[in-house]
Amino acid sequence: MTTTILATSELLGDAGRDAAFEREALPWLDDVYRFALSLTRDDADADDVVQETYLRAYRSWHTFIPGTECRRWLFTICRNVFLRSRERQRPTVDLEDGEQDAVAAGSVYAAARERGYDDLYATLDLAPALRDALDELAEPFRSTVILVDVEGMTYETAAQVMGVPIGTVRSRLFRGRRLLQEKLLTVAEDLGFVTASAGGMR
Amino acid sequence: MSAPARTQLEGLGLSSSCVDVLRHLWDYLDDEMTPGGAERLRAHIAGCAQCREYEGYQACFLDTLAKLRAELGAPTELRQRLADKLKSQGCGCWHKVRNES
């Protein structure tokens, strides 16, 4: 099956390959860049990783299976390029119980409510603060939040990209979200924002 | 969940359904629950003002994160450099890298 697909791909020739590369791979450049930046946390390093990812993808285009998700394929290459560039093994799997973070996020919310910030995200433009908080978030939480919350991937797809079990994606994601919410509450307090209502339904 | 976490939850005086919302709301909002589990959570949230409010808060947070996608992208210099490299590899669509917005 795979052999047939590869043969078909090879029959396309250079023009066909370029057209397919343009159609399937190039539209994801911004996405790959965001992911690379989440891994490297450095603009110049991210540029290098993205460039190597795309060059490698172009050279290995015959291994891309048509009809599969090209973005996932590119992200996987991107992660491998990053790991190789750092000459390090896969990060240690953190098997923290994700539910503890989910419950802890509830406590953050309760604290926010007590101080009158219960509709924090609805009333304030927290996008700049969120960007900063995301920048400061440690790995592997940061790249996991980027994959699921910013890129909109399922836990399963993110797990394939990161090469970890789905449960690890979930626990890293929940930890990342909880840390972000704690940080944002601190920012809101520092800015002195107090919402008019103390509770109730919206 | 660990024993201390369980004790902490019991201390809050929440119903077991409210505790389920605390534990699984993110799975629910991410559409990662089983249909049955999601339906149970949905039914409880519909009838519980406190949980409805918490759902709104968390949904708003995730929405704010998702919107960052539109703000962050590959810089122009990177696009130019990559276009040059692809051109040197004989890639016919190198100019499209630059033209992407």
C-alpha cells in the first residue's frame, strides 16, 4: 500500500512534488514557527529549527503519505530537529496527576472570586499578559499548551507529535493551564483591576 | 487523585457532581470525554449555577489562548531566508514562502 503511494508520488516528478509541497506544507509555516518558538524559546534558534524542518521536509517529501495530516508530519520533524539540535534525549516524562492541577485551577478561580475577579477573562484584555505568561512557562508545559490550546490539536495528535502517551499530554496541559491562570490572577491583582460584580451568573 | 487532594475537596462541601466538574471540565471543554461522561457533566452544569459560572470562566480562558494563534507567526526575515534556501535546493515554489502572509 505504502509502496504504491510512494511510487505514485515519485511519478509526479519535480513539478508535481513542488506543487504538492506548496499546497500541503507551505501553509503551515506560521504554525511550525509557533511550535518551534515554544520549544526553543529563542527567536534565532526557532528560525534555524523552522528552516531545517522545511528543508528536511522538502528533501524527504517522498516519505510524506498523501492524505495524511501534513501539519502533524511537519511538527514531528520540527520536534526531532529541535531535539537533535540540543543533542538531548526526550524530556523526562512528568506523570503528575493532571486532575490535581484541574482541581487546583478551581482553587485559583475561588481565590479570584473572593477578590472580585470572577469574570477576569471576560472583562479584561489579558492577551498581552497571557502571551508573557506563556513565554515564561517552563517546558514541556509550554509546547503542550501551544499544541493543544493555540494550534487546536487533539490530545492524541499532540501525543504523536511529542512522542509521549496521551495521559502525559493531558497532565502537562493541565499543569500548564493552571500555572498560566495563577500567573494571570497575579497580573490582574498587580494591575489593581476589580470587577463591579462579586458573583452571580453571566 | 491523591488522598490529600480528596480531603481538600471534601472540605469544600461540594456535591460529588460539582467535584466531577472540577476534575473533568477541561476534558469536557477539549471534547476529550466519552459521550456518556460528557452528557453527565453537561446535564449537571445545566442545572448548577455555580458550575455554569465556572464553565464560562474556563471557556473564556481557553478562548483567549486560542486567539493568540492569529497574533504569532513566522517573521518576514525567516520567510526570506527559507525562500532562498529552498530555491537553492531547486524547489519551484520557493517564492510562495515569501508571499505567504
